[in-house]
Amino acid sequence: MLIALDMDGTLLNEDGKISPENREAIANAQSLGHIVAIATGRSYMDAERQLRLAELECPVVSLNGAVLTLPDGSIAASRPLDKEDIIPALRWMNEINELYYEVYTKDNVYVELDKRVRLEKLSELKDEDIPDGVGWLLKAMIAKQFQQAAVTYVESMEDVWSKEDNHIYKALAFSLNPEVLKEASTRFAAIPGLIITASHESNIEINHKEANKGNGVSLLAAHYGIPAEQVAVMGDSYNDLPMFEKAGYKIAMANAAALLKETADFITLSNVEHGVAAGIRHLLDRK
């Protein structure tokens, strides 16, 4: 059996780490001969760091399926974006103060220094200076971005996409202004060959149209010779839907979006209650 796990809101707890309970459940499943994989929107280095801290080795479907990396670090498949097509939209995002964005290569996450400074200033705002109802969301989003492990700051994003050997696999943008986010989504949606997803209502993620968690997990299953009906997945967000659509068994977290819960075969505990461990126990009991 192949068990594919989302990270944020699924495998990682409120501290952004793999709990001992989840770690033990993964190791147990592996000892029984099952393949446990990570399927995340994060970069490979970010995901691998979390695995290393927990003393785990797993294949990683990173950047929403854009890169498939095996436990030995070799790349089994990748789907980069066409830089020339997306650069105009990226340049537009540079000019929007209300919009923070990142560009992902295989090994790094690039952020323009000026955007990071603005984000830090937002994180320092007092509650009374933040619009009602979004203060907690703003701070949660900023905290999540600050958890990124492999972030490189550049004076200008031009330094990133101007390098010929820098392949861009994903772009992420977030904003508390829904109109700004809608405009960003519209601009990228007009570019052929892209797919726009979201891991939260206040962000968008841009990938190659063939790069999604569903395709990535399917490629991984084929690599190990595991049929689709023997693939189980766990997730909580909208970008997990593609792998829910292709898996033989689907587990939604208690904290998952309603749409995932509606399509799930089983709902486990939340990510702060070691829901992955409970989900793996449920899978092994079914076997």
C-alpha cells in the first residue's frame, strides 16, 4: 500500500513539526512494508528537513506535484513552468503592495526582500490596527510563511528568473484583499498550460497544468508498482483534491475543508490531535 500524506494542516502539528505519535505510526507502516510518501506544496528541501528532524525517510511529491524525489534524493519526474510565459504576471505582482508572493525552484523558495519587509511590518501591527475578523488569519498566515526553511531573499526577482539554470516549478501568492487575489488568479489563468489551486482561501498556488498532487502520487505509485486501489491519501486543503480524486481510499482531517470531508471515505482526528497516526492505524486495521 502507498500512503500519501499532506504536510501543513495534516502531518504537521500546530508547531509546524511531525509529532512523535505521527512519526511512530509512519515508521510502523514502513516496517510492515508499506510505502509512506509526502505530498506537499512545500519545496523538497523544506519537506526533507521535517523528515530528517523526525528521523524518517520517505519519497516526496513536492511543489504540488511538480517534482517527485525518491528517498535517495534522485528526481523521478518534474514539471517546470515556462518562465517566459509567467514573468509578466510575476512582474505585476511586484507592484501590488497588498500581495505577498514567492517563487519556488527545486531547492529553494525565493522572496523579494521588499516583500518580506512589508510582511514583517504587518506582523507587528497591533490588533486594533487590523480589520475586524482577519487579525488571527493574518498572523497565522505570516507565521506559516516564516516557518519556511529554505528561503532565499533577493533584491529583485529578476535575479531569479534571469538565470537560465533556474527552473521555476511553482509560484505562491497570498493577500487578505480578495479582489487583489482574484486579479492575480485571473492573470495566471489566462496563461496556457497552468493550473491555479489554493491551500487556503487567502492564497493561490500556480503550477504546470500537469503538476498536481494527484498526478504526482499516481507517478509514485507506478514507480513502485502499486495499483491505484492500493493508494491511500490524507489531506485537509483544496490542493489535496487532485489526489483524493485518484486514490483508492481517502482520509480527510477533522480540520479539513468541507469539500474534502464530503468526498472522504474516513475522517480522522485533526492535525493537532495526531490525526495522521489515527488515520494510519485505521488503514492498517482495514488491511
